[in-house]
Amino acid sequence: MTTKYISPTGSNVTGDGSAGNPWQTIAYAYTNTTSGDTIYCLAGTYTWVSQTFLLPRTVQGAGATTTIFDAGGLTAAVTWNLNGCTINDLTFTNNGATAAGTAEHVFGSAVNYGTVEYTFNRCIFHNMRSCYTSRPDLGGGIFTSSNTNPGTGTITLNNCLIYDIERDTTYAVGSIFHFAGTALSVLVLKNTTIAATIAGATALNYLCVGYVATSISSFTTTNCIFRNGSGATLNFASNATPVLTNCDYYLMTGSVSATDCITDDPLFIDAANGDFRLRPTSPCLDTGTLI
């Protein structure tokens, strides 16, 4: 397994994929690497375009605050279809799912049928639009497990931050996570903060949607913060009961199975301006569990 480098200022023509002479795009790097290789994204802002990863890759950023993929707007309809991929230390912003038949998810499956897994570590997601679609078996949400029923999958987020996600008002439901068909999929969130910050008509109304009762086999969260600051009702899940351990869920609605959890305002330093660090008086400080 090898590591190849890309940079916004690199070149797919004269670059050789080294740190000193990087390529420019994810697409070129994917084509010129093999299963299990690492694509290292040097610091900078990249034009975020659609990519299908049929075989596993690790996409590694120089740091989430310095390595940014920007799609250009809430109707950009850029998708990353992932199969066995691990994505680390990146920010994804200015993107949105659209109507059925185009881009019904932002991150999803690279195969229609079978088992799909992908993991994000230490990533930031913000300023995106979720679309549930009129064909919910085909996707919807920012993160999905499979393009079509009956694909299944496991989505894992570790040490991530999600905020400023809105919904497409064309449809009655907008969610961050969506699981289709009878997929029996798994969602795992650890040390992750999700803040609902968009108010008004485009406010999210679900965190996670299972299309039918058997869509989600497991939804577990540990050491996570969920804060609904939208002023609207935000349901935890449809067709699933989240299992929460050492979490804070503030102004959230819906049935959960909670152990050692609180429902207090986590007291972010300045959520309105994207600062989700905790104040010294936060009830969340020093309350997590070792995992």
C-alpha cells in the first residue's frame, strides 16, 4: 500500500503524486492508485466534485480546519459514493442533495446491492442541504447506506462535527442520515457533535430516517452531543430507537435508550459563528467514557 499526494496547486499533467510534486484531483489520484492505498490531501481548498470509490481508499487530510472540499452551493448535487473507504481530517461544505434521480445523497454507496461500509474520522460537515426525495428507497439525507434496496451498510463517524444542515422544502422530511429499504443497516457515532442551527421552514425535522421498520438494525452513540437550536421539532429517528451512552441531547424529540446521559444545553462558546468548543461551565466537560 502506498501514499499519493494531491494539492489544489498540483498538476495531473506534470505531477508524479509525491509530496513535493503532487497531483491535483481526487479523481486522478483514485485512478492512479489501487485498493487500500492512501490519497493524502495537502492543505488548501479543493473544488469538491463527484467521485465513486468502487474499491477502498483512505483519503487523508492535513487537518480539518486547513483541508477543505467546497462544492460551491446548496444545489451543487456533488456525491461521493464510498465502498470500504476511510476519510480523515477534512472539511466538507457548500453542497446539497437534490430531487429523486439526480443526487439524492451526499455520501453513499458505490454499489447498489451488497454490504457497504465507510468511516469518517475528525471531519467537519457544514452548510449542506438534505433531500429526502419522493423515492426514499433510493436514498436521501446527507449520509446513506446504499443507493438502492436491499443494499446494507455501516456508517461510522468518530470525532466529527456536523452543523448548518438544512432540508429541501420540496419534501416533508429532511434528515442527516437515511437508510433505505429493508437494509438492516448500522449507524455508529462516537465523540461527535451535531448541532441543528438552521431555523425556519428549512429546519431539519429528523436526525435519522429508516424507510421502514427493518431499515436500521442498530443506531448507537457514545460521548456525543446533540443540540437542537433551530426552534423547530427535531426528532431523533424514524423506525429506530437510538442507544445513547454518555451523551447530551438537548431539545431533541423521540424515543431513545439512554445510559448516563443528560439533556442540558452543552454551552458552546459561539455556535452562531461556528465555534463549538465547550465553555468552562459546560455540563459536558469531563463526563464522557473511555472508548
